[in-house]
Amino acid sequence: MKETSSILQSIAQCIERGKVNRASPYPPDLRDRDGADELVRRAIDLGIDPQEILTDGLMTGMKVVGEEFRAKRIFVPEVLMAAKAMTAGMEHLRPFFASSQATHRGVMILGTVLGDLHDIGKRLVGMMVEGAGWEVIDLGTDVAPEDFVAAVERRPESVVGLSALLTTTMMNMKETVARLKEAHPETKIIIGGAPVTVAFAHEIGADAYAPDPPGAVDFLNSTVAEI
Amino acid sequence: MTAHPDMHETESSVREFSVSPERLRLTPEAIERRIGYGDESAPDNVRAAIEEMLAVFDSADPFRCGFRILDPGQVAFHPDRIVCGKVIFRTGSIIGRGLKGCSALALLAASAGPDLSERGRVLISEGRELAGYVLDTIASECVEQCLEHLESELAAATASWGWRLSNRYSPGYCGWDVVEQAKFFSLLHENFCGITVRSSGLMVPLKSASALVGLGENAERKDYECSLCDREDCIIRNDG
Ligand code: B12
């Protein structure tokens, strides 16, 4: 249906451009136009399947944001605006899904490892992963290996993401990975942060490394069957 | 600072400054660059957030920074290390080359304090992610500018001795392991500029930085530092 595809496209565009709602003045060329908030509402009223709104509207937009960020055509602020627009759209969709599992592709447990207090990079990963349709459980910073293990115990289906910003604190990833793999050998672990490399990921037995949030999303999606 | 460099450690070799936000004069352009926007300007809403958060920055309490000078009698330079009495910095050869000709050493530290990043964190948790991120970035730029400020104070303090300054090198850069941060701070008095170092080498508050600068009549500042370095995969490499 033409109307369906055009409204889904507009929703995707609102995410790409960070257009939250009609009241938000940014971006200036979309001033006084509907944003993700109003358009998702309208799509629901038109009877479009919520799952379709989520995947072909919101997530399609977020995918473009990831690609643009990776190509350095946009930067963190645009990603934050996109995530905000995404959240505004999601609010309308939530009631249509019986459980959080139905709205999510999977769960990611995210945290900055013991000894390290850096937060912002990890949060960005969390926001973009959420935007890609995953549930994110953010354990915060300075997280001990046993706290990661306990979190996986509560949600055994999770993929774990570890962050560190210094070469010294990065060493604590090793212990965390070892403890997690010992307790839950099947749990997939991805690591990241400024000093981390793919070689280090191999060395400590992590399943993957990604330099940025879109890389984390790619890895997460590769761990589940496409929907 | 009038003491002669041959004089061994006295209180005059340690100086701490309190730098007001207006003194650092952070510009919206500098913050845009730090976020990643090169020559093109940032979108209007980002520009607006930067201006709003620079006003918050301007009302912040002064920032603490300072240096200690180790005079020629207290320090020996080697191609890959610097010996300061019992403390040996294994800086590696890149920094070793950069310090060629130096006879004295300054240890620099600066901190934006905990307030700016804490306010940034609160903004983010209140749903003002952009403003919070911008304030966090401003705090990073503030630390860099404090180091720049220290360098000019250092130049002014030592110019009358005929000393010049080398480039600035930080633990964790140019092959110098960040683990040496603890040694670095062992040469400064406790809680220097409000900074404490964790066993991992992490400085608290997070928005803090440390660096050394070589001093002496033959100290040299090199322009294209990155080309000296052999770490091809370094993320801050900028030799094109
Ligand atoms: C700005 C900056 C600073 C600022 C602020 C730091 C901060 N984050 O608050 C200041 C000036 C204070 C600073 C200080 C220092 N810094 Co500094 N700093 C940087 C710089 C230039 C950018 C960091 C940043 O904020 N990036 C933006 C955020 C949003 O990105 P991010 O946290 O890296 O996260 C992204 C990715 O890494 C990834 N990611 C993060 N987590 C995860 C997790 C997963 C699972 C995945 C998949 C991806 C992922 O996605 C995020 C979004 O893109 C980096 C170099 C660089 N280009 O990365 C060096 C860097 C982090 N600093 C470094 C060092 C050494 C230091 C100091 C020790 C220097 C010193 N002696 O003073 C101090 C340490 C401070 C302390 N508290 O102990 C090193 C660390 C490596 C090392 N040798 O240990 C780096 C990598 C530079 C280098 N040498 O190459 N620094």
C-alpha cells in the first residue's frame, strides 16, 4: 500500500534527522512538521502492523544513522537526537507488544569493567543498540566480574558488552571474560572502547570487538536469526 | 618563580594555579571541532546546546592545575627513560627522542574537577542527552586548555633562565604506559590539584590529565610529532 510505505518512510526519515515531534524546532527544515511521535501514532491509527512500524520505520531509520555515524558524516549529537526520536516513537508501540521480548531482538548486558569509570561511550553504544531493537541492561561503570556473571544468571539469553577506556583497565576485561565463560560458556561477549583492539579480543577469548556502536549492532544481529 | 634552576627542590619549584573559566576562553568552534565537526559547522541545535553549556561552564568554579620543576641535578635523560632519583619513567624511545637536549623536567597536572561531568551526567539522566554530552565534551576541552595554560606559565617562569620547552608528553601516549601514572603522581604532593590515582592508573576526577615537559636551553618543540611515532594504528595519529 502506497500510504503505508510513505508513512513508514517518513518515520524512518524522522529518526535519521532526529525529528522528535511537531513541537521540536530541529532540524529547521522540518519545522512545524510532524515528528516520530505523531507519525507513529498516525501509522497505528491507520492500522499498520506495529511490528512493521518498528522494523520498517524506526529501525530502518536507525540503521541509516549507524551507517552515517560510521562514515563520519554525522557525529554523536545527531545520534543522540535520533535516539530521542526513536524513544518518542517506541512509546506508542509498547502497549501493542505483550512482553518486552516481543519488541526486542534480544538482550544486551552492558557495563564498564572494574577499575574504570568511563561512562559516555558505553551509553552511546547502549542507545544505538536500543535503537536497533535490543533491550539494554546497563550495569553502569566499575562493574566487578561477579556482577556481570550475576546479571547473566538473571537473563541467560543475553549478549554481554564490555567497555574500557585505558589500556590498564582494559586488562580487567580478561578476568571478566574468563569468569563469564567459565560460568556461561555459551554467552557471547563483545568488547570495545578506545584502546581495545580485535587482537586483544582474540587474546582474551572474547567473541568480538567493535570500534563503534554500529559495529556492536552488527555483531548482536549476527547472533540471532534475521526477523 | 625566581629561584635559580641549580637550586635543589624548594617550595618554589612547585606551583599551583587556580584558573577561572573566562581565562580559558573556550570557543564554540573549539567544542565543535572536538565533537568531530571539521570545517563544516555543526547543526543549529548542536550550536545552541554548545552556547548554552558554555554559559554553564563560564559560571563554574575555578579549575586547579599546577606543575613541579625537577632541576638538572634531579633528573637524568636517557634514550628510552628518565631517571628522577628513585623514580624511573620508562617513556620509550619516541618520547626519549622528543626530550633530546633537555636538562630539566616539569611535571604537569590539571583537573576540571568533578562538577562539570556530574552536571553532564544529571542532564543526560533527565533526558537532556545532547546538553549533557556537550557539557562533558566541554570539560574535556577545559582540561586540555588548562594544560596549555600551564605550558605558558611554565614558559614565563623559566624564560629568564634561558630555558625553552619541549613538546608535552602524557603517560598513555607515544608508547609510554599509562601504568606509570602512579609513579608520576608519587613525585607530586598528595591530592595534587585535587587528583587521586587509582591502582589502575585512572585519575579521579575523570576529567584530569597529566603530562611532562622537557626544559633546557636546548629543548626543542617539534611540529610533526606524529610522524616520529611508529604506532601506525594510533587513533590520534594525524600526519595525514
Ligand atoms: C577526550 C579524551 C580525554 C579527555 C576526557 C576523557 C573522557 N572520556 O572523559 C581527557 C583530556 C580528560 C583525557 C584524559 C586522559 N586520557 Co584521554 N582521550 C580522549 C580521547 C581523545 C577521546 C575519548 C572520548 O571521550 N571519546 C568520545 C567517546 C564518546 O568515545 P569512547 O568512550 O571511546 O566510546 C566510543 C568507542 O570507543 C566505542 N565503545 C566504547 N565502549 C564500547 C563497548 C563496546 C562493547 C563496543 C562494541 C564499543 C564501545 O563506542 C563509543 C562511541 O563511538 C581519546 C582518544 C580517542 N580518539 O578515543 C583519548 C584516550 C582515551 N586517552 C588516553 C589517555 C592515555 C588519557 C590519560 C591517561 C592521559 C594523561 N596522562 O593525562 C588521561 C586519563 C584520564 C583519567 N581520568 O585517568 C588514551 C587511552 C589509551 C591508553 N594508553 O591507556 C586514549 C585512547 C588516547 C591514546 N593515547 O590513544 N582524555
